[in-house]
Amino acid sequence: MVTTDIKELSFRQAMSELDSVVEALESNNLELEDSLKMYERGIALLSELKGRLNTAQQKVDVLMGELEASTDDTTTDTTLS
């Protein structure tokens, strides 16, 4: 099992590790203790990935809001004249 700090992983690396965790858990070849450790790591990875996706979505929402606001020039133009 990889013990790299999850925050140091790129999104792609974290997704890849999560895939590996799921495969290992689905294999049913792990001892109970190892399964629990893998499950905990998987939950931590999933939580981190969801947080990163939420952050990215918020940034996109802000950028889209700025884009929509800038396309309505009539309001901006009337206040300048």
C-alpha cells in the first residue's frame, strides 16, 4: 500500500490509486486488517478527490458568472454615460 500523503498526489495519481484500492478490495485476497487499511485509504482518497472537484466546480461557476456579467454591456454602458 502506498503511504504518500494524499495532498501531494496529483488528481490523476489519486484517481489511479483509488482505482487500485478498489481493485484490491474487490479481489477478496486481503486479510481483514489489510482490507480495513485499504478501505480507510480509499475513503481518504475519495474525500480528497471530491473536495478538489468541488473547488474546481466553484471556480468554474465564478468564471461563468463573470462571463455572463460581462456579456450584459447594456447595464455597464448606461451607468458610464
